[in-house]
Amino acid sequence: MSFRLSQRDKDIIGFVNQFRAVDRDSLVELFFKQLKSPVNACNSVMVRLYRLGLIERTQQYSPTVYLSVDAKIKKNSQKILHFLSILEIYKQMCIYGMPKQVIIEDKPTGRKGGIEPDLFCIFKGSPFWFEIQRNQYSEQKMQEKVHLYEEFFFSDEWKALHWQPEDRATIFPSVILITPVRYAISSKHIRIIQVATIHELMEKYKGSGKQQKDVRPRTRASSGGIKISLT
């Protein structure tokens, strides 16, 4: 079969492949909102790409969720909700500025048992690792997660990550914990920020850059002198 893909088709396929699972309304918002009938246009494009075998879909959700063919996600998998949660955080960031160097399910250590943040990106000029908690965990388990980040910090391996700036000091990303629950966790070496949404994160630093109570502690020069300036 011979067919030609538009640049928008290619962008959509690439986006679905990157985020693994993307709901129809998010595609409308990101790719079709400027059109006269954005929902109808989106439905038409996505049906065509599905019939061409370039994306998968599951209709167990309403509206339809489209899946990456390469990810081989089962259509009833709970991982779909996980990926949609990551997408939601990405969309919230896009309201304030386009995230760069986006990595879904980052594995910066390159080995099993290391940190595995749900999302990495450079947002408003600062690098962040996001842990998106859909369920509530014990504080012990959350502190263990923090310890993994500390271990990676002391390994110095993070200084060689591909996104590190070439013209200035290396930076260890702040860890953003997206959670409706506040955990009594802390670190003397890395920055941990607990918020429920990106909107809350932006409000915390709106126009001031002040350190907030759940930002513990201030990052020392040994981690690259991180500054958070989100406005």
C-alpha cells in the first residue's frame, strides 16, 4: 500500500510513541485546537493512522486512548493510566512553557535497581526528575526512593548525562514529587519538592523564587548550585 504522511501525521505518531498512551482529547488540544472542528478532524486522522497500522488504540476508555505500536501495551493494562498521568503533567507544564529534552520513564543509571523517574525534562531552564504517585505509599518506601536519588548523586555519574550544559557547571536535577499526600521525607543532598500539580509548583515560585517549607534543604554547590526560577 502506498500512502503519504503529512508532517502533522508524523508529529502525532512520534508523540504517541514518546508518551506510549495518549487520549483523544489531549491530541485535540495539542494538534487540532486551531481548526474549525477539532474533534472531528482528530477522529478522522487517528482512525486513518490506526487503519494504516501506525498506532494502536483501546476503546476501553472514553474518549479513545491511542497507543504506541512499539510499546506493546495490553489494551486493558493499568500502565495506560500511568502514562496518561505523565501526559497530564506534561500538558500542565506546556501552559507555562514548552518542556525540553523530555524523557518518559527515564533510566539515567542504565541499570536495574537505580532511580527510574517517570519523567525528565528541562523546564523553565532547570532540569527536573518527576515522580508521579497515583497511589499512596508508606513514608519508609518514599524515603527509600529518596536514598536511591542520593546514591546516584554521590556516584557522580549524572555529570555525564547527555543533557548537561557544556558551557557551565553540571547540575543535579531537582526531584518533583507529584502527590496529593505530603510525606515526611528529607534529604541533605538533593532538592525534593512535593506538589499536587504543576500549577501548585508555579504558584510556589511565582515572582519570588523563595524556598518553601517542603523544599528541603537548600542545594549546595556540590550539586551544581541549582537554582529554581520557574517564572
